[in-house]
Amino acid sequence: MKIYDLIDDPDVLLGLAPEELAFHLLRVARDNIQNGLVHRSSITSIEPVVGRDRPYPPNKEAEIRVALAEALNWLEVNALIIPDPGPNGQNGHMILGRRATQILERDQFDNFRRAASFPKSLLHPSIAEQAWISLARGEFADAVFNAFRTVEEQVRDAGGFEPVDVGVVLMRKAFNPDTGPLSDMAQPAAEREALMHLFAGSIGSYKNPHSHRTVQITDHVEAQEMVMLASHLLRIIDSRWGA
């Protein structure tokens, strides 16, 4: 299989963003693997088979080669295709990365692509790895639940509470504007109360429902935003821990 077997219209190919074209190159790479290896030149090749006309107009070939090189680079940057770690890698041979072996369908690739565009570095270290992987797998509800469960655990530890202290009640104790150990008494009373409501509302909205029933989250952007909120709350906890 060559890329022109999947996309025969040069304008369609050139209209795809690198990360969109990358999915098709990944299919080409899989089809051309022999003994676990595929040469990088065969992944981006637009040379016709013997007896067949050139698949793309000559005046667009240079631009197409650039587009394919960009898409291949995207696959390499995201470790879906990597140089063979042995001597063959020095000669341009590639292997599929570990994540690539789990991406078999278009929706799986799209989930990974969206996660790859979501900077893991923006997330709090305590949730970054697990949340990012869950988002990449399309496990949106798990990503959200685990992120807010971490918020609950961190509040419990930072405030010196017992394991039986959970959920909204815990948040209201920890951030009580008058007695909460995580409440910043240097702030105005109204702000202390608002922060208590923010934590209680967040746990009540995004963690508790997942604890009691199956919650469906199908929008990757919504899931990312929820995880980012959890990350923000974790950074607030950090600022109060031991203060």
C-alpha cells in the first residue's frame, strides 16, 4: 500500500493538516512492515508501481513530499513510529511505537491526536500522566473521575482529615471561611466563602456523580476542561499545604 492508494486526490492530501495526514501514513506504515521493520522512505513514497502512471501531477509532487514529511515527523514526535533501536535504525528503518500498536481504528487515533495537542505540562504533576493517558484512550469519564478523586485525597491529606471525611462535606470543612485549615484567613471573608463553594461545587459536580453511577462524557474538549479545573484546584491546595 502507498499513500496514493488511500488518498488519490492531491488537493485532498494537501488540504489535510499534518496530524490528519499522519493517520493515513500510519496505515501505510503498518501495511509495509516486514519482520517488524518498515523503511521511512517506503512510508512516504509516491513512486508508482511498474506500469502505472505517476499518481500525482508533477507540478504538485514537491509540495506533496513536504506534506508527507510533515506527517511522518508528527508520527515520530509523538512516538507512534520510531527509529529501530538496533543497527537497522541508522539505515532508516522504523518500528511502531508502543502506543501505535493500540491504535487500530480512526476514532482511537483521533482520541490520541486530540490528547497529543493537549499539553500534559499544563496539568498538575499528581494527575498529569494518568489523565493524559486516559484522554488519549478516549476514557474521558475515567480521566475526570480520577482527577477529582485526587483533589479529594489531597484536600484530606493537606487538611489532616480522616478517611471517612469525603466529598462535599469534606470540602466545606477544609475551606470553611472561619475554621477551615485550608482557608486563607488573610483573604476577605467573601473570597474565603467563594473558594469553599468552588471546591464543594466542583467535587459535587465532577467527582460525586461518577462515584454513584455511570456517567458518560463524549466531548473530548469538555473532558479536558474538567481535568484542567481539577489541576487548578490541586495547585490551590499546594499553596495552602503546610502554610
